[in-house]
Amino acid sequence: VLGANGLIGGAIYRRLQDMGHENIFTPRSSDCDLTSQAETLKYFGDHQPEYVFLCAAKVGGILANNNYRADFIHQNLMIQNNVIEASHKLSVEKLLFMGSSCIYPKLSEQPIKEESLLTGPLEPTNEPYAIAKIAGLKSVQAYREQYGRKWISVMPTNIYGPNDNYDLNSSHVLPALIRKFITAKNEDTKTVELWGTGSPMREFLHVDDLAKACLFLMQNYNDKQFVNVGTGTDITIKELALTIKEIVAFEGDLTFDTSKPDGTPRKIMDVSKINNLGWKHNIELKQGIQMVYDQVKHNDFQKNER
């Protein structure tokens, strides 16, 4: 499990343990620098993995994606290329590549079907990251076609849950809002400010559900077409903020900084493909946010900055 220190990789690792698997390798960057082709090949050669979950990536929200464009495309391309080629050279039985819903055009028809890929321009703020992810899934398809590899790709919607990133400079909207509301409540602040208008609509999936979907696909799916994973329901950012406000019991007001970007107006995945295969999410959004809040409500976020 590459990226087991992160949100998605960590959930997959926990799921594998729950299923009784024992021979699991979870290298950290100190064990293997995946941006190094030589180190990646050596690690794969030393450990001979049969199954690979490629969840390692440089990730972040709108601010990080927009400010570190070169870092996002360069590091993600290197990680993907090195892992995919090493998996090929060591004849890995099955590889799962973790994509991102940002691969889709900014103005995709909603809900977004897998076939919408490359049908229009991307969201400009995260285009370098999206292009890297598109290159990853196209690489997986190319190795399938040329070498007959039984490799697959997964496109998750917005993910949240244990081990999320709460750094306000690089986090996604849901953990950022949880942190803002907890901090405002603790400091008795009267308002919480949101970026943009609050009108964009987003879909959120608990990471434990995503991990179950990934194991389900590893066991039951072998096709060239990548697979969307989500809930098939969405919510406005304002509604999300009001839900978190209620769960945190923050009694102040919301304000909106409309000088900041909204990003894509709506992004909801068409999950009929994975639902038809026999998988559906279990954790509804309000329940999932409550679970996360119970885990982090006593956090000193500044001490735990990544």
C-alpha cells in the first residue's frame, strides 16, 4: 500500500488488516523515495509485491494546487511512472491506481460519467494535478493493452475521514471547515469565513467506504475502463458548512469571501457502474462528519500541522 501514511492509503491498510491480511508492506518516504526510479525498483525487487495499491501522491486543495503547479505535476508524474514501471518489471499480479474526480472537464454534464474524460477543458486551478492523474490512468490502460496487465483505476469523489489533512494552506474543504468551526467555537469567535459564494455543489465519501470499494474492485473487477466511486448525492458548500456548524455546536454566523474562487460549479459522480457491479456506500454524510468530529474535536491543530 503506497501512501499508507495518508488518508486513502491508511484506510486501505486498515481494511486489509480487518480482512485478515498480514503480509502488507507500507513503505514511508524514508524507506523508499517513489520519485526515484532506482529506489522504487530496488524496493519492489526486495519485497516482490503481488498486489499494489498506488495511493501515494502530492495532494491539496485549491490554494495548494494553484500555488504549487509545477510541484504537483512533476512529483505526481514521477511517482506514478516509477511505480507503474516497477510493477511491470516485477510482474505485479494486480495494481490499483488511485485517481481523482478533478480529471473531468470543469463543465462536465452532471452526474459525471466515466465517458466524460477528455471531453472539455479542465478546472484551471488544479489543471497540472489533473493532467498528472489522467496520465496515470492512461498509463494503466496502456500497460493493460500492450502487456496484458490486469490493472485497474479508481476515480473517487471528494474523500474525508480519519487521518485527514487539516492544514488550512493545503487541506480540502470539508476538513478545513471542521477545523475552522472547532477553532471558532474554542476561541469564542463570532464568525466563520468561507471562500467563495457557498453555492458550488460537492459530493463527499467517507474514506472507509472508499477502502471497501477498492478491495471490492480488486477482487471482482478487471476491465480497461476506470470506475467512479462516490455516493451519487451532493450538497452545496453552504449546506455543508451549516451541517458542520450544527454538529460542532458553533453558535456564530457564516460569512463569505466572494473575492476567492468557487472552483467547479458542480461535481457529482455517476456511480451507476460500481453500483451495478454490487457495491454501494454505507456511511451517510452527516453520520460521517459526526464520526470525524468525535475523533478530532480535542485536537490541537497547530501542533499537528503537516
